[in-house]
Amino acid sequence: MNEFADAAVLASKLVLHADATLLEIVRRSLEVSLAAVGCASVLGLSAGALLAVTRFPGRKLCIILTNALMGLPPVVVGLLVYLSLSRTGPFGGWGLLFTPTAMVIAQIVLITPIICALSRQTLEDLWLEYAEQLRSLRVTAFGSLRTLLWEARYSLLTAILAGFGRAIAEVGAVLIVGGNIAHVTRVMTTTIALETSRGDLALALALGFILITIAMLVNGTTFVLRELADCDAR
């Protein structure tokens, strides 16, 4: 018990004094996750909109596949990205393995299906509600899509936040493709795992505090956005 209390006190000091190592790890975590979410949002929202408003052969299969990919095991994604970026892989010549870029790629693969599936369901529900009215007004396909995106903006932001929550808490995939290299690819989750195994509980707890705070902020923002969406619906 004394060991945990001492570690908690030291962790609090690291956070309050803005320890340089701590800030570096947090900054890198946010950079990697925000970059991944940005790319995944473009891909996921585009694919979700396409699946929502268009009808084509194999559409249902694509929806089933997208929903299934929401539960992709992170270590499997890490392994596949590792094999693709390794020297013997198809993209080995790019030299991306064990870099932050490789971690971003792994997170994109993980969270794109989440954003795609959630946005597809939201936009499809709206499309069923507004399709006849938009057709009667002879709104173009682009105009219809723009209207749907605006009407669903809060729900779509919730989907993006869900992707960010998955990305910032990811450890398996980023550990495999990033290598957890100090000052290069070390992020909050991988550092917590490493420092706990080393017995350095202070740094692990400090990062844990920050990670929990970020998770609470994401969940709080999600709740507010849902409330705003409900207000708009009324």
C-alpha cells in the first residue's frame, strides 16, 4: 500500500510540474492519434456516405464486412501492417517501419471501419427520412449529401470521437509497428506497459491519469453532442 501511495505522489508531481519526458510522450500520442483520426475520418465518412445513399451489387456484403471489421484485433492489424512495411513486404522500400507514420497507418486501419459503420447507419437513417423530399425539390446528389452531412453533424462528430477514443487507447498494434523506441515512437499506452513491467509505477500512473482524463473528456464531449443532436431532432 505504501508503494502505491508513494508512486501516486510521485505521479502527481510529474503531472503538476509538467515533466519533460511526460509531456513528450503525451504530445506524441496526441499527434499520432489525431493524424490517424483525421485520415480515418475522410476515408470513413466518404465510405459511409457512399454505402448510405447508393445502391450497388454487393452493398450488403460491404456493410456486413465493415461492421465485422469494427472488432478487428489490434495485434492482428499490427502484424499485417508490420509485414507490409517490413523489408520483405510490398512497402518495405519506404522505410516506414518503427516510425510514427507506421503507427498512424495501423491506427487508420483500426478506426476507419468504426467511423464508416457508425456514419453509414446515421446517414442511411436520414436518407430514408429525407430522400423523397430531396428528390421532389430536385436537389442534386452532391447537394443531398451535403444536406445529410449537415443534419447529422453531431452524430458524425460522435462517430469520430469514438474513433479517437479507440486510437488513443491502442497499445497492441502501435507496439508492433512502432517498436516503443524512446523519443521516437513511445506513446502513452506503450510506455505504461513498459514502465509497469520495469516497476517504475510513478511514470506509468502519471500517464494513466492523463489517459483517463482524455477518455473522460472524449466521453463528456460525446454526451454533449448527443444532447445537441437530440435537441435539433426536437
